[in-house]
Amino acid sequence: MYKDRYISLTKKLETVLNQAIEDKYIPGANLLVLKEGQEIAYCQAGYTDVEGRIPVRRDSIYRMYSLSKPITGAAVMILMERGLIDLADPVSKYLPGFVNQKVATDAGPIPVKRDMMIKDLLSMTSGLPYPDPSHPAGREADEVFRNIIDNLHSASAMTTLQIANSLGKCSLHFQPGEHWMYGTSADILGAIVEVVSGMKYSEFLKKEIFDPLGMKDTAFYVPSDKQDRFAKLYENVNDTFIEKPTNNLGIEYTMKNPPAFESGGAGLASTIEDYAKFATMLLNHGELDGVKILSPKTVEFFTSGELLPGQQEDMRNRETLLAGYTYSNLMRVMKKPGLAFLNGAIGEYGWDGWLGTYFCNFPNEKISFLFMMQKKDSGTDTLTRKLRNIVMAELF
């Protein structure tokens, strides 16, 4: 009976995914559904290279962009449970650029009421914005990222620590802890991991997460022998897919070489199967195939946080389509499914990336849903919600 059910699920997912390809909504994608770590549905369609007619494969490599953030959150949890950091630690304890920070106001910059803490970074309540021309703090962040991009291919390319300290010297958009706003907090956390561990951020992730979990295709760059599997980024222009090379947020488009800036918020590339190992580890209370990454209690803390009421109101106003969710530890967490724009379940958690990479775990049902594509400005896309709704109807 269960086998027939899973065949039915796969067929329904394939129908919707193939229609999206036929309609030229996306150039290509793959999708994986797991229950208790076992595959129950996999679909792939379209191309990772439209011009070269290279089809999507199980081992296609994608730019994760913000799907890098949950991995950064896990890295911070590793340090926390080893007693190497306290989430109440001021960020300035690790990064001198965060000493004596200022907040931008209409009357000019004013001092922070209290130091920014690691917890603020994990909750996106730090006041650190992404580049945004609509307010002073966002414009200052934009200058930093312009400098990053201008020097990407030079001998003076900015490092993870240099960038974190530069962002720390910029004005904040609000007092730490007083509001919620999506921004560069995860990049700062990557730098803190470097300081605490004494390693490059990439080295820490490789040692503590990627190698133990067998995530062999996950890194901050895509070496030459894997470039043929690396998906291109596209935008649909007048019913034609046009490749859109971009160094958005300081991430070099081709990712051919190890970068100076290892962005904890946007810098990783990975495959659907690699990321599924990370997702399954979390569902398994911190272990995969006998390898322990986190303790069960740390995983519970990592995946069940929430915002304070005022911060939650900020999130509701800024992220309309995340209604029903709260936010903590660099992931959304479902609290009120009845408010959501998709069929969800209390306790589900996950995140997405700018180009459409997406994962969520349903811990009560032991189900993981992963979807990978490379379409400009996607995030949690309407197609993603449609596919998720099919899974919810079939498996819950």
C-alpha cells in the first residue's frame, strides 16, 4: 500500500514540475522527499545549462545563497554546546569592528543602548541590514558590498573577517534586539566561528559537518572537475531563458576558486543529496549513520525558537508570505499553520535561497522536503508551495 502511495506522490509531483518546464516558468529543477531518511519521491526536469542542453541530474550543483544560513546556524550550535561561546556574548568580544556601534536615526547616529549579542545575530534582530538604498544603514552596507565586489578578483579581495568588521562599523537600522529585519547577521556569525575555532570558516564546516556527513559536493567553491555539474542562473525574458551572471552579495558567479570571503549567509554551493544529509541529521536528533554532529537537546533548541511579539510583528509586516511562521537560529519555524499561505504543520522548520533552493523538515512526521533550482529572485516560489502542498496532501 505504501509503495503505491509513493508512486502516486511521485507522479503528481512530476506532472506539476514538468508543466512548469513546459510553460518556461523555470529552466530546470529537482525535488526530493524523504521519510525517516528514506527516499519516497524524487523528480528532475529541464536543464542546468539551457544553451548546452545539459539536463538536471541528481548530482547537479546549485548556488545555495541563503540556504547557507541553516548550516551556519548549526556551526554556531556546535560551538555553543561545547561551551566555547555564550549566546549572550557581545559580538564585540570577537570582532573589534563592533565596538561602540551606532544606530542611524533621522537626527543622526546615536550610540547603541546595549551591545549586539550572538543571539541577536541568530534571530535577525541585530539591526544589521542587507544593502538597501531606502535607509541610511542600508546605504552604508551597500558601500561595503560594492567594495567587496569591486575587489573580488584582486590581490586585495576582502576576507570574511575584514568584511564582518567593516559591516560592524556601519550604522545599524535599529537598536539591537528591538526589531526584526533580514540582513547580514549570518555573515557575522561565520566570522565569529573563525575567531573562536582558529580556522577558516570553510575548514571548520568541512571538519565538523561536511566530511562527517559525507557532503562531498558542498563548499564555498566548485572545483574544475565539478564545473560541468554546476547549474547556471537564469531569468525568463520575453519567454526566453537568459543567463544572468551576477556577483550578488559578494559571491563570485562562477565559483571556480576558493574565495577570500566565505559568506555564512550566502556563499555555499551544494547538491540536493548533500543537503538532504544535513536535513536528515537534524531529523535524527543530530546524528546520521552513527555520526553525531549535535546533541538531541541542542537540535531541539536549534529548531524550536521564536521571536518576541514586537519582533514577530516586524516579520509579519516585512515578510507577508511567511505568515504563520516565526524565526530563530537562521530558520523559519511554523507556529500557526492556519495563517500560512501553504499547507503546513506545527514545528516544521527550514529556509530558502535567493535562487529557489529550499528545504523544510517536519519533525513530528519525520519528513524532509528539498527543492533545487536557479531562477533569479525566487526564494520560496509559487511552484515550491504547489509542490509542498501535494506532499502535505499525500503524506499527512
